[in-house]
Amino acid sequence: MIRIASSLLAGLCAAASAFATDRIIVASVEVEATPEAIWEMWTTEDGLSFFAPAAQIDLRPGGIYEVYFLPDAPEGMRGSEGTTILGLQENRMLTVTWALPPYMQEVRPHLTPLTIEIIPVGETSTRVMVTHSGWGEGGEWDEAYAYFQDNWPQVLSLMAEALTTPSE
């Protein structure tokens, strides 16, 4: 009886895992920039200005990685707050927790994993790939998933544009 229950439980876990992998957002862009330049954009407060007006970053595992889209809004409504760095490899990979939009109160408390990979593809070209996972199902989960499916390609376009626009 225990073997049957274990087998059934293992089968259900495998089925749930298979479904979870269907809910992964992957967006990428190839840019004329070095991995070091891309790393600087994603790991410094000044660098993230292509994406948001303010940020707070403590670049170490467990460190703060908060991106503020509305820095003057009340606490909890500024953007990706309460988020941290899960792992990093300089000039190659950054994985953080990511907060869902403040107006989505049902899913806002759930932080999701976000990985930015920096992949050299030539002497002067680099591919930047964003992978966002950890999605639930139904209600605001579906709304948040659709939001980020549209949002991450736009963010990568902003990054690419910032790389080609001379700074003032």
C-alpha cells in the first residue's frame, strides 16, 4: 500500500513539474556590447536607469535587488520591492527574486525567480536572455504572466536602445 501511494505521489509530482515548465517566459536579444557592459547595466543602480528611475542593489548572494519604477510611491508600491539576489556569476549570470506588480494584490506577495544570462556570441556581440519562472495558475497569475510575456521583450529593447544611445 505504501509503495502504491509513493508511486502515485511521485506520478502526481512529475505531472505538476511538467505543467510548471510550460509557464516559463524566455526573452532574448543580441546586442553589440561586451559582457562587461551588459553586466554593468543589470548590476548597478546607474546601469538600471535604462529600465527604471531608481534601484537599490547589494551585489552578493542574499543581497538586495530592488528596482523602483515609482520611487516616490508609498512603500510596497514602488516596484520590485523585497527582492534579493539568489546567485550570480560576474559578467555571465544574475538570478534574483522578482516581485509582481503592486496592483495585483492576490499575487504580489509571491516572489518569482528571474535570471539574466549574458552570453558572448562573437568578439563584439552578446546575447542577453531573460528567463522568468515560478508562475501559478488562474486569476491574477494569468494576468501577471501575460504582462511579463509582453514586458520582458520591451525591457530588452530598452536595454539595446540604451547601449546605442550616447549618454549625456
